[in-house]
Amino acid sequence: MSQLLLMPHNVHGGMLRFVEQFLAKQGVDYRIIRDPIEAMRRIRANAHRQGVELPRVKPITMHGFRLDPETRTVYYKEQCVRLRKKAFSLFYFLLLNHGTVIDRTTLLERVWGAQSNPFTNTVDVHLSHIRKKLLAHGIDVIKTVHGVGYALEIE
């Protein structure tokens, strides 16, 4: 059985390679996860296979939003929006950094991982889908800063 290692988002390049080399030398079968929601999902799946019941993850309340990681549902002003896995992680990261303009490369590294392709438009596509779902419920909080990146602006 492989070990699950939850790495903070701010661990980059050299440190990540060092940790991977160290674990390989120790003969540890591991999987590095950067997204705490994904890590909890994997822990739950493993516990379920072993017949262990874990307590539910409580929804996260922040800046008027309530995010339920288990159902990947976003609540804002009585509006309910369900997102896919990566979209939920992307929105969660933007919410943690609300008011800050974040460039595409940072979003790719933090949400998709260090091995993501910097020449892809996946961030733009995912944010477009999130924006459409939120706008359908009257929630307009994702702002594009042309030539720089994206920001979550909460009134």
C-alpha cells in the first residue's frame, strides 16, 4: 500500500525533488498530493475499503461563501452551485487568496501540480466554466486582469 504525503502548496521545485529523492532512497511507495480536499477524499476511500467509518468533513465558511468539499458544492447568498473536482479546487484556491491577482502559472502549479504543462489553456477553460455556473446563479466574483491573471473579488 502506498503512503499518502500531503505537501503544502508553497513547496516548489528543488524541495519537492529533494523529498521525492529521499522517499525513493528509503524505498517508500508514495503519492504526493497538494490538494487537501483530494487528500481527504483518498483517505476516505481507503478507510471505506478497510471498513473504517471516518467523521464527515465540515463545510468551510469564508467571506460569505460556504464550500462543502464532500459534495463539491458552493453556497453564496442562498444560491447553490455544484462544481466538478478541479473546478472546486480552483475556486477554493481563489477563495483562499481572494482580492489577490493570481497568474495562470501559479494556478496551474497550485491546483494541478508542479508537473503541469505551462503552455495549456486549462486554467482559462476551467475558470470560464466556473464563471458561467456562478453567473447563472447571479454570482459575479471572478475577475480577469488582462495580461496578469485572475482574482476573486467579493463585495
